[in-house]
Amino acid sequence: MSTGKINVSVENIFPLIKKFLYSDHEIFLRELVSNATDATLKLKHLTNIGEAKVEYGNPIIEVKIDKEAKKLHIIDQGIGMTADEVEKYINQVAFSGAEEFLEKYKDSAKDAGIIGHFGLGFYSAFMVAEKVEIITKSFKDEPAAHWTCDGSPEFTLVESDKKERGTEIILHIAEDSIEFLEEYRIRELLTKYNKFMPVPIKFGTKQEALPKPEDAPEDYKTEYQEVDNIINNPNPAWTKQPTDLTDEDYKNFYRELYPMQFDEPLFHIHLNVDYPFNLTGILYFPKLDANLQVQKDKIQLYQNQVFVTDNVEGIVPEFLVMLRGVIDSPDIPLNVSRSYLQADGNVKKISNYITRKVSDKLKSLFNENREDFEKKWNDIKIVLEYGMLSEPKFYEKAGDFVLYPTTEDKYYTLAELKEAIKDTQTDKNGKLVALYASNKESQHAYIEAAKSKGYQVLLLDSPIVSHLIQKLEQDNENLTFTRVDSDHIEKLIQKDEEQISKLSDEEKENLKTTIETFVPKENYTVQVEAMDSHAAPFIITQPEFMRRMKEMSQTGGGGMFGMGNFPDMYNLVVNTNSELASTILNADENAKESLVKQALDLAKISQGLLKGEELTAFVKRSFELIK
């Protein structure tokens, strides 16, 4: 037997571990199971290369609770340790102070698959245990060792009579951590952190139905046998080659990741790269609506099949955090701060790689089955439009697959759109005008007016569309986007032909003054315009620039300072060639007021602006007119 002090110069390493190393005490189980996995896989490697002359077999890791004795056991059949190795890996955690301890920890996380030195991951046990034992037997022909420590720097190390290869760690759970003696809590943690560990993990047993014998009588009762309850899937889909997986395999894996999610993913992207860093994973595009407040934290980050976090901002490009799936990379350090991740060179490369891979997949989906891609467009567009705004590398490739749908359900790429509208929608200055609507229903009258002129109208209805078209205009010199209700149809795309007005200049001025008397100046600017006599007499439009800046301000970034709270301003365009214009001019004062108010309310209805008290008054007034 030997006794001694663990070689640390700070008086007690354990408060330090609690304070700095782990933010969450539950991590201890992840660390200990990870160490057990590590020990098992090391043995596999040594047997494969002939260095360990033992039978690898089918090792498992077992987690057991002994509630009465307040003990938790983690048992593996891995490489094991000799007494000398226990001395080296467990006792000689030599640091001169807290600073060096943390530095050492960061480096070891990089070097060694799991938290580096067996000792560091192992010491997380003291966050929940008042005493820890290690009983271990090496694959080498040496006696087993039994190490005990009660959380102070003192330890004991004696020989053990353990016969089977591997390591058993026994945690004597402290009073403030007895939750970790509850079966449901341990199952929850194993499922969270170790669901896809590469070695089978046993947690208790379960009843499994035996197959029904062929000659079974009619009243045969199903027989059951007790089998190990293996709680993990050691070979998850992302560890396999895409060629070995079917669409159904990908869908089943999605259900395994998100058992409470009832929607089917639209498509998946299998990531697989080994240079200049290692990265595997599967990303799924779920159905997304236009609401940007979608639930994030759905992508799970693993390191060598060990769960790290589901907060992947900084690793996954920002626009893709709305996706779901798994990313696994041994090059991502465990347990480090967000600022460390963002400064890490590998992390930046990984983010760029994922952007490129997603772009390539979208392009191939578009090229292989455009019709299917168009059907899915509305479910994925918000992610792609956001990507164009936030990732320059994604924006560069987006022209190959980003679509611009029309109100008639035609889908164009930007290049196709320019070609399709150049003959009809080029204004007198040679500028291409792309007309768009944001709501098919409320802007119906404006869409119809544009269609009657032979114009095509895009349907761009996501909340960030103002930002997107601003960017597209900056990068396409002779292209401008104009919403169909931003001006009357003759002025949306200015051509050389001019309409002649039936009214003289003096009559137009009188008409304008009359209408301004009855229209609230704080919301409306009155314009009198010569238009087609069949066009609506009163049209409400909202100037493109002001409206767009306001929208951009409301959805964050862009726009002019404070525009989000700016009152809505509209133009009231009066058609001087309409019969109503002449009727208003020639009516007496009382009739003028009721004609203008009725016409204004009708124009407001077509823009969805007549609400509440005003709508009630309009309905009442309209009934009076048809008595």
C-alpha cells in the first residue's frame, strides 16, 4: 500500500475545479463515460496493431446506481491502468497555481480527443462525490490497483483482486448531489451527452419479447427475456458514408434526434471533410415560416460523438442556426468560452466550409429537380435570404439557386428575371424596374393594374425583403425594385408617353385645393395626375423610399435613424381624367365633402387602411347612400 499527497501546489485543487473547469456539475457523467469510451477505443487500437495481445471482444460500458449505499458506478472493459499509470495520470496533476491550471486545461482539451489528461476529466467527479474510488486492471499482465481519495489532496493506493480487464470508478455521492442517485436523472444525462457514444452503454436491463414459435398454440402468451438496456446508438448516421445511407435512414435519424418533432425535414446535407480539419455531420432544412423568431439551438455539436452543446453560434454561420442536425469535429475544443471559440482559427474555417457545402447542395438540388426545389422555396427562403445578407461567401453563390417568385407562381433566378422583364419593364432612362407585392390579397388592385399593362409582379413577402432588395440594387446598377402600391401605374415604370388631362391647369389646382381641405395633411400628400380614364379615381400609394427605410429600421439595421417610429406617410393620387374628378369640381360645398370622404375611404379600403371607428362610419354612410 502507498499513501501520499496529490502533487498540486495549490492547497486544494477541488474548489478550483468547481469554480473554473465546469460551469455545470452534471458534466461529470459526460467526462467519466467519455474517459471509459476513450479507454475502450485505445484498447481496440492496440489490439488492431498487435500491441495488445488480448481479445478485444464486444466491450460495453456500464453505469450502475446503488441508491442505498449512495454510490454511482461507471465500469468499462477498456485498456485499464497499472499502479504506476494511476500514479502518473491521477496523482501527478502538477500545477503551480490556478492560472497555469486553466492554461494546461485548455491545451489538453486540444491535444487529446476528450478532455485531455485522464486526470482532468476524472477530477470532475469531485463536484458531486465526497469520496471517489478507482479499481482498475491493465491489459498488461500486472496486478490490479485500487485508488481512493476523499476530496482532499491525500489518497491511498493499494493492490486489488480485480480479475477482469478495465476500470471501475465508484462515486460516493455527496449530500448536496443526491439527485445523481435517481434513475431518471442519470438516464436523462446519458441520453443528453452520451446518446451517440461509439461504445455501447448499459444502464440497467429491460424486457424484450421473444419471437413467437412457429408451432405456437392459439392461446400462446408472449414470452420475455431480460436483456441489457443499451441507451446509446454507437453508429449514428453521420459516422457513415452518404453512399451507405438511404433517404429513409436520414429521416429515421432526424426522428432519433428530435423525437418530439412531428414534421418531416425538407432535405438534408451530409457534411464530410478531413482536410484541413476533421468535420462530419448532417444538417436538415426544416419547414420555416416567415417568422424570424424561430427556435434556435436545434443543431447539436459533438466532439468524437460526445455531446458538447446545442448553442452553435460562432461555429455554424449565423444564418444556418435555424437549421437542425449534428456537427461533429475533434478540432472543436470542449468546455471553452464563446470568445475563445470565435477567436479559434479552426472554428472560422469550419464556418466557411459549412457555408460552401450548403451552397453547393442547394445548387445541386436546384439543378437536379428544379420543380421540387420551387415547391420547397417558401419553406426555406427566409434562411437563404438571411444568408445573402449576412454571409458574403453565400451571397456570391446565391445567384445560382435563389428564386424570385411572381404572383402567378412563376419562379425566376435573378438572371432569368432580368431577361424576362427587360422588354416591358425598362423605363425611359434604361433602368430595369422589378415590380413586387408583399401581400397578394391586400395589394390585389395594384397587382391587377400592373398585370393589365403586361407587367410581371414578384411576390416578395419575407420580413427582411427591404434589406435584401436594397443590397440587390447596390450590386445591380441598372435594376430597381418598386412595390406595386408605391405609385400609380403610369408612374411605376415611367415611359415617354404622357397622358393628356381633361382638366385645365386651373381646374387641376382647384381640384387639389378642394381635396386637401378634407384630407388629413399629416398622413396624406395630394397629387393630381392625368391617368387612363378607366383607372381608379382615387389611389393611395406609399412612396418606396420612405416605406422601405421604415421597414428596414423596424427589422434591425439599415434605414435612417429612428425611422421605425416615423408615422406612415401616403400619397393620395387623384385621377384628373376620371368622372369623379369632374363631379367633385362641379358639386356644391356639402356634396364635395361627402364625395371626397367617400372616395378616400374607398381608396383606403383597397390598401387595407380603413379600420375601427372610420370603417364603422363608412359602412353606415354607404347604407345611407343606397336607401
